[in-house]
Amino acid sequence: MEYALTQETPDQLATECLIVGIHENRGLSEAAAAIDRILGGEIAAIVQRGDIEGKPGQTLPLLRAVGKAERILLVGMGAAGECKPMQYKEAVARAALSAADLHVTTIANFLPSVPVKDRSPVWALEQAVVATEDALYRFDRLKTRAPARTQPQSCVFSTPGGSETSARDALAAGAAIAHAMSFAKDLANLPGNMCTPSYLAEQAQTLATRHALKVSVLEKSDMETLGMGALLAVARGTHEPAKLIVLEYHGNGTGAPIALVGKGVTFDSGGISLKPPANMDEMKFDMCGAATVLAVMQAAADMRLPINLVGIVPTTENLPGGSAIKPGDIVTSLSGQTIEILNTDAEGRLILCDALTYAERFKPAAVIDIATLTGACVIALGAQAGGLMGNNEALGHELEQAGQHATDRVWPLPLWEEYQKQLDSNFADMANIGGREAGTITAACFLSRFTEAYPWAHLDIAGIAYKGGKDKGATGRPIPLLMEFLRRRARPA
């Protein structure tokens, strides 16, 4: 999709579909009112009849021309002055889908001119790009008979209040974030027989070439030399070679980098502690953390953020086999700490702990790991928010505030010392699980034992990284949150 800005009025734009907002209580947005005057009150009459009530996300196409526009799409925006950020994004997404149903190729969207509560017009423009691209995303490259449809190819947005430079920057930022989300979704939606650790390494190398990033890929022999016994233990049951992918983006001289560590289990059967067969196909999404890291590195380079980043992706499959790790096995991590494996399906923390120790060598300003780590987080927070834990209150607050602003929310959970004793082992320094109680927290407690050298935050994205059921597919979250966090960090004090 190509995006552009315009300062033309709704009646001046040549487009196949003109999108304007309708408020509850029979109110018209500024753009809708301008069209209504040209049509002699036709839109007001439609609203008075109750054909559209203005509730957020409602749509009503009018198959008639006005000015240079071939048709009009009315979109509900809620009460005037009370459109909330999440409602706004939902309305933009619904508008994009409705436009696609009309089989148009060009859109002129005036929804960014509708005020959003507690947000700036520039925010509304940026989020309009993200919401539009997200709504129109489809993954059908592997279908031999993909559904025939006409997708919008270009979208013109009304320029919001403020400087034109700010508007152009918002448009570019929205496109960079949207494209990163699509990239992450493409990776995660691929099946496990295609998106292997080697494939992720190839994608990282392509990304590095395209954006002049530094890349290194550690192979099994490299990890054996270093002593990454936890990561390699998970890989023992698979024929696919494990990798440790490292990408570096230098946008700010010699400043200490932010390190992002993404869990990259390209398929998780549970290993010897085999998962139930129902919905096991969704375990191809267990590398959404890895996809997020690669996509954020792309977006940072596209936006030329003045910040230094390191992306670390430990990646492997977790399969049963004659050489697979077994419950009761003890492995030695890169940190030198020993781990008793009580459940081989708690493998994500094993590959992450070695990656978190490896991150120390970059002397990071902060480390954030992103992982589809626990089903317990899905039970606790559902699909609305990811779990947030860590060892630095200020860092956690930054991430929480960034998520609120980007409408890509996380919620803090306690990481009290009292939870640590659930990881006690009779035979090793720690066990890899802490029992049924507080499973999300004890997983983070495990990781915390490898992060004492730097400020660290853990994002458990098991509930937000993908959807199941009829809408099955990756979501691209928490890329908006992380990009907002990094942009705030990159701004001069």
C-alpha cells in the first residue's frame, strides 16, 4: 500500500472511495459535514433515519459520487470529542476492510481529522497507517488458489493540524511500523517445516545486507565452545541445527545499546513432555518473540533511529527423540548455573537464559526479552495485554507507558523474592519450573537469575502474539509498544 497526504477538501479529491466520520447523536464530522452541504443534506437525512448510528466501527457505503469521488463510505466514530484511542483504531480498521469489500484500489481517508481523546492529530495519522495495513494484511502465499480480491493500492490521508513536517514524519513512522508488523506476521505464519532456525538466520542475513546491519550467526560448535548447555539441551531432540542470531544496529555513535532478546522456538511439541495434540499446530507461533526482534531491527533502520540496538535470537525446535532431554536431566547454562529439567515443555526459558547471559558482553543500557513463554499468562491477562516483569522499576514503567500510548498494552506482575523458592531443586542450582501456582511469575523468576548485570524487563506475549480459531494468525504485537519505547529513548533529553 502506498500512503500520501493531502490538504485538499473532500470534494476536491479524485478517489474511488472517500471515507468520512459520523458521530453518535446524529453528529457529522467536519469532513462529512462538508460533503453533506454539497449533497444538499443527504448525509444528515441518512443519519436522521438511523441508517448509521455513529457507533465506533459502524460502516455504511453510499454508492454515489460527490465531486471527484466515485463513492462515499460513512464510518462511526462514537460521540463527538469522546473517540477513544482503541475505538479510533478499530474504526480505521473497519473502514479499510469495508473499502476492500467495495473492490476499490484508491482510498481518501479523512478519519485522522476526527479528534481522538488524549491523543494528538499526528498520533491519529500514524495509527491510521498502522491500523489500515494491519486490517488489510493477508497470508495466502501458500494457497494454490488464493481468493480473488481487489485490495486497495493507495491511500491518501487528510493532513492533520500541526506542521506538514510532523505529518510527513508520522506517515513515514506509521509505514515503518506497519511494514515491520507485516514482516513479523509473515515469519510467524509460515509453517514449522519452512520457518526453521536456518530460515530465520537467512532472513537476518538478508535484513543485515539490506539495512547495513552487523550480523553474526553462532552455530552448534560455537555454542558448545562457549558453554551454552541450556540452549543446546533443547535442540538435542531435533535434526534442525540450533542457531544464535545476533544483529547490531548502530544509530548513535558509541552509546550503550538496548538489547532485545527474542524467543525463537520454531516449533514446540513440548519435547518428551509432549503437548496434547489439539491446537499443537499453533506452536509454530512459538517464535513470535524472534520475529518481533527481527522486525524491530528493520523498523529502527527504516526510521533511522538515533539509538544503538542489539537483537539476539536463540532459535531451535523442541522435539522428542532418542537424544532429547528428559525430565530429571541436569544441564549447565552459559552462566555456569545448573538447571534440573522437570518439564521439557518449559524450554523457552532454557534458550533465553543463555541468550540473556550472552547479552552481557554488549554492556547494554537495558535488556528486554520478548517471549511466548507461558500459558499461564494467557489465563491471567487474555489477549488484551502482555505480561510485564523485570528487575528495574523505571524500565518497566517506561514500557508500560509506551504500550499505553501505542495502544499495545502490557500489565505489570510482581516479581517478589518469595516466589523464587518455588524453583528450588534437590539436585541442581534451580529447577526449570516452579509448579502450577504463579506460572508466569516463576518463569520470570527463573530468567531473573541470569540478568543481574543490567536493567532487564521480560515481556510474556503468549496471549497477544497470535490468535487462534477462525482468525488464526500472528498479530505483530508487541512491535508498536517496542517502537514507541525506542523512539522515546532515542529522543534527546
